[in-house]
Amino acid sequence: MKAFAQLIKTIDSTNKTNKKVEALANYFSIAPEADKVWTIAILSHRRPPRPVNTTLLRTYASELANIPLWLFEESYHIVGDLAETIALVLPNVESSTNKQLADFCQDLLDLKPQSEATKKAYMIEHWTQMDYYERFVFNKLITGGFRIGVSQKLMTRALAKATDLDEDILAYKLMGNWDPAKITFEELILEENKADYLSKPYPFYLAYALEGDLMDLGNPADWSAEHKWDGIRSQVIVRENELFVWSRGEELVTDKYPEFQEFVGQLPNGTVLDGEILAYPNNEIGSFKDLQTRIGRKNVSKKLLEKTPVILKVYDLLELNNEDIRKKPLAWRRKELEKLYTELRNEVSVFHLSEEVKFEKWEELVEERKHARAIKSEGLMLKKKEAVYGVGRKKGDWWKWKSDPFSIDAVLTYAMRGHGRRSNLYTDYTFGLWDENKEELVTFAKAYSGLTDKEFKELDAWIKKNTLDRFGPVRSVTPHHVFEIAFEGIAESKRHKSGVATRFPRILRWRKDKKLEDANTLEDLKALIPK
Amino acid sequence: MKTPLLVFNDKGIYCEKADVYIDAWKPVDKVIITHGHADHSRWGHQRYITHHDNIPIIKHRLGDIEVVGVDYGETFSVNNVKFSLHPAGHIIGSSQVRVEHQGEVWVFTGDYKLDDDGVAKAYENVPCHTFITECTFGLPAFNWRPQAEVFEEINNWWLENQQEGRTSVLFGYSLGKAQRILKFLNPEIGKIYTHGAIENMTEVCRNLVDFPLTHKITRETTKKELLGNMVIAPPSAHGGTWIRKMTPYVTGSASGWMTFRGARRRRAIDQGFVLSDHCDWNQLLEAVKNTGCEKVICTHGYTDIFSKYLRSIGYDARTEKTQYEEVED
């Protein structure tokens, strides 16, 4: 654990990517085998399931620190991170632990089904044996979320450096289901294992948002355009008469979409499709809200299947006849995909093609994008015809060009302290819109992003001076500041007091030029709901 | 009910009986100043009273003011109210103010810490009935480590950066923190350079305390001569053009706020060193206990939380609004 804690500390104390990669690569060349596997697991979001819930952790920590629970809670709101708060309030000890990372991870797996008394004894025993930083890392293992600026891609790069293996091959090996408690480093990274490959998806290729002008992309003839569908990015795999559906979060979701079983027996074995799962009620594309009724369900009832069926809007073909074709140009893959689609469209009802938008001049795309929303698309995707299918997010060949967001002017009504790098600053805001009489502000959205650090600082100081009331960590503030709030989607909602739910609300700009009474009304917002 | 010995009005902490203010934030006739930080020693008062060692510091900041110096423990009376200054351990020349009238004693701490840092005169416990305390770091999340450990870390960091061919840029408040850092840097590692604001303030303090040799960074200072050496700069220098001259450099910050990972990341600092000139949680509790006081008034910092905790353990504690800011420490 010492080496792992040191690794996290080193990574955490630099803003430079190269230094992070170097520290990780060093660690991968010296750490014990089992620790390496767990490190890969943790940095690719496969930490052990949480063995002790946070309520219990808070109670144990405040008891051990000899402070009342309310004081622990106050501290937590200010520190903004539970693992860090616990590590900070516990009494300092001089000792340090000799256990390895893998031992701890195994402990946590074993601890999960144990009684509360056993959990408490375990936590207290280990908290009192670790120095501050080990304690912090240990707590992070339990609470999750190592936000230390190491993406899976960066970790893979370091691993490639340490093992001399190709980065893309490593990324592929790390995909899918593997159990860090059972697999060895040898098996995971070094060995060639054909059986594992049966269910494995390919790393998703991701697009950046288009910057600058469309014209800068060059000759329109080099580009292919299609609509950007608002569903769940997925790979559908058929190999040896078995279906595997992977979501972009590398989650195997085959069971959630039983209608995709239709692909088996129709798609040739050794086929991998890349596309978007979309809700398809009443034989037309539904909204993301419709799809949400399917996302959380493990057991899909017959009723739900009938009410909200899904389709796969396919835009790419990654494997054909057991052959990885990602290195072929998009135009070539597209042609093969269209062939497959033409052949199967009548046999497989869930198989839909994301059609190309034909265009000769960029201006035509500007027009096309304007009515994206009407066909439930989020905007346009632009892909270079000669581009290979890459790994992860890369600039240059794939761009997303979303429709301009909706926006509305709202009033800041409540504020809460932020987390992570915004700890101890009021950066989490609630916004309200006027009711019909312009007398009361009705809460409609929360937003956390969109201001510069300087603006956050200014607003934080203002909030502290203009607090009306406190409710635990939340402060209500004098209604005064108007902000333009942008959001991607809007729908009616019974769960919200305002009767409206918005997607991805964020602050577009601070409207210092606007007065309180200039803010929009709830009616203005409702008028934006697509009919 | 008789008027309390000290009240908080719109101008500062006021002793009506003696018509004297302490650390007033609006211009007044007569004021006792605890220490030289800008939020405690403001411009525009008629007559200043402060510790001898603080005089050159506030004169450097406020220019030619009318000021009377006193020693620690020296008593002066105004209209039967006895005043004396006692070491606060915060920065050079910092004091607590003791106020006594007809056997009743009040103490205002200004800013303070209990640990002896070897630069400021060490904190002295002053028994009192009412203790007016700051609580900048009044949360159980703040627990300072011994400064010897922190300075070992700082010196090791400097050495490592030097071995990697980088200049170390360490941020610290120009009055107080900068001199404390300077005092314990190991001059055998390399040369110590300073930002102009720090050089000037340190020059003022050199008459009171010995410090290692420093070199002020000027327009003529070259990148090459800075390489591998230490630069002490005020936090405001971060992100500006001034710092580009240090390239390739690594940044560090020495402050109590560095306790929080988020605070360090927000400021985009490579390395945080937890080093504060204020009390941590346990020091605050110890200070309150040692004075033997019954009443506590919390002035700035996490006042609500700290006073609530004090009430839960039996003190008559409350908060008062002041205009002392949460400084960068």
C-alpha cells in the first residue's frame, strides 16, 4: 500500500501529464503483480464494491476523532470530500501500514457481507495504523472516485511504456469483464487468450466538439455527415451465436435489451456494430427521457418492452467475418455496413441505419442542423471519409457539432459548497424562474459549471455576504443575480416542483446587465417544450 | 446592565471607557494595533499604539503615521482602564491585547498560534474572563504537524527540483510567511531569490531577526542564474507574466489552506505545504482552556462552527462580525 499511496501522492502533486505517466510507468515496473492488477482495476473504474456505507463511515470516524457527528458533517461540507475529511479529522499516528494494496482490496471484498461490529473493528484497526496519506487512499478505495487526473487512456499509455506493448492492443485487453481478484497480471496483460476475446468490445472512438468554423475542415467532399443521435452509445457483438451488448461505460448490458437477440442467427458470426440505442415508441424515435425508463431496469417487463421498445441506430462496422476492420477507411466500412443493412433490414427489425446526410456545400449542413431537434437528433456528426476507427478521444477526424442549446435567464436562489478543487467555495447553485405573477421564484434547475475561476471567487464572496438563511450546507441568498442557463433538452416532469426537467443545465454567462425582474418566467420555459 | 468592557461597533472593537479602538477597520482617533497585516492595521487613524517591533512594519506599509511603541507586558492606563500587549506568536511584532477594568479582564488575540516558530516572539497565555479569539482554522480538519517536519519537506523538495534542473517557486504571504520560510530554508542547497515585495518587507524585518542572504529579482536577473535556486514570491505572482522568467519551474505554496487537496488544485499549485501562522483546531481549544475564561467571542474564520462547539462543551461562546478577512495565510 505504501507504494500505491506514494504513487497517488506523486500523481496528485503534479499538473504535468508526462510526470504522471512516468510515475505510473515506474510503479508498473516495480509493484507486486497482484497490486498492478488492482491498480489497473481501480484506475479503470473497477474498484471493489463499497463494503461499508458512508453513514457508517461518518459515525465511526467521528467517534474515533472524538467529535460530535454534526461537527464532522460541517467539516465534510467544507472539505468537500468524504475520504479526505475522515483522513483529516482522525488523530495523527506515527505508524504506517505494511499491507499490500491487493490485500486491502481482498479485505474489502471479504468485509462486505460481515456484521456491522466486524466492519467497525476493521475500520478502526486500520485507521489507527496508517499515516495521513495512506488513510486518505484507503478511504478512497472504499468511497470510490480517484479523481486525480488519470484517465484510463493515460493509465494505458503508462502501462504500454512499462511493458513495451502497443497502447491500442492494451486498451483492447483491458476492455470488458475481468475480475481483478481472480486474474493475474500475466493473464490480463501479457498472455494471448483467445477465449476471452469472445465477448470483448473494441475501445470506443470518441469525437471532440467542433471548434471554430465549419469551413476550416476543408473540402466537403472529404467528409461524411450524419445526425447525432441522443441515446446510449453501444457496441453490439455477435460471435459464435452469442450476443453481447456493451455500453460506452464498458458495461455489459445484454440482458437489458432482450430485443437485440434478433441479431443472433441473422448477423454473421464475428460481427461488431457501433451505434446508438434509441427508444422507439409508436414506431418512431423517442426522447432520451423515454429511454431512461429502460436504462435502470435489470428485469425488463413485457409491458415495458411493449411501451418503450428500443432499436440500434448503427453508424459503424468494426468487425466483419471475424476480422478487425478498424484500420480500413470509414468510406469502406460504411459501404460494408450498408450492404449488411440492405440484406438484413427486413429480417431484423431493431437494425436501423444512421443515414448519411448528403451535401455538397457546408451551407447545406448549416441548414440541416437547424431542424435536427425536430427529428430528435442532437445535431450533426462529421467524420472524415478516409479516417480509421481510432481509440478514445482524438482530435481531427471525428467532430460533433451539436445544435445550439436552449437558454433562459434565471435567478440565483440557493448555493452550496462544491467538491474536489472547488472545496470550501460556493459553486453549486440552484436557479429559479418567476411564477406567473412575477412574485415568487420557482426552482427549476441546478448548475455547477460554466463560470470562470475568477467569477466563482467573486460570486462566493458575494454569497457569503448575502446569505438569508442556512439549511445545513445550503444557503439561501438574496435574489439578485441573473444568469443565462443553457440546457440540452427539456420535458415535462412530475417529479420537479416546476413541472419541467432540463438536461445538462449549465451556466452560459453571468448576466450582470440584467436586473432581477428581467429574468424569465416559468411560462417562458414551458413554451420551449417540444410539442 | 453595565456596558461591556469591549464592544463591536461599525468601526472596530471599541473600549468606551477609555475611548480606544483595537484593530479598527474605519478611521478612528486612537487605535491599538495587534499586528501588521492589512486587515488589522488600516490606514487613516489619528494615533496608533503598537508593539515596538511592529512600528517599522506598519510604517513601511502605511507611511509616516503618528505611532507610540510599547513593550510586551508594559501597562498603560487610560481613564482607569489598564492596557498591555502580550506576544501572539503570529508574526514578528504581533500582540494580543489585554484590557482590565475594576478586576475584569478581557483579551483580544488578534491573529495567533501557540507553536513557537523561532521568528515571532512565542505566544503567551494570558488568563482572562472574556477571551476574544480568531478561528481562521477552527475546524477539526486542521491539524498542523511540527514545523521541523514541514521545513524538511520543503528543503527536500527544493533539492529534488534542483536535481531535475528546475527552479523552485514557493508562494507565501509577503509579511510573516515569507520570513518564516526564509528563516528555515537551507542556504547550502542554493541561492534564495525574492520577489520585490518580499525583499522590501524582509529588509524591514532584518533589524529584528537574522535571516539568510537573499537576492532580489530585478529586470537584470537572468533565467540562467535562477535555475535550480529558490524563489520566494507572494501568492499574487502566480499566473502572471513575472513568473515566466523562472521557467522551467515547479510551484509550491506554504499555507494552512494547503490542508485541502481541492484548495491546492484550484490554485494549480504543484506542491502544497501545510504551514500556518494561525492556531489549528487543537491549539484553539487549548488556548481557550488555558486562559481559564468563561466567555468566548469568536471574531473571524469558522466562527459559527467553533462557537457552537464551545457551547456544547460548556462555554458561554458567541460570534461577532468583524471586517478581518480570511487572508491567504
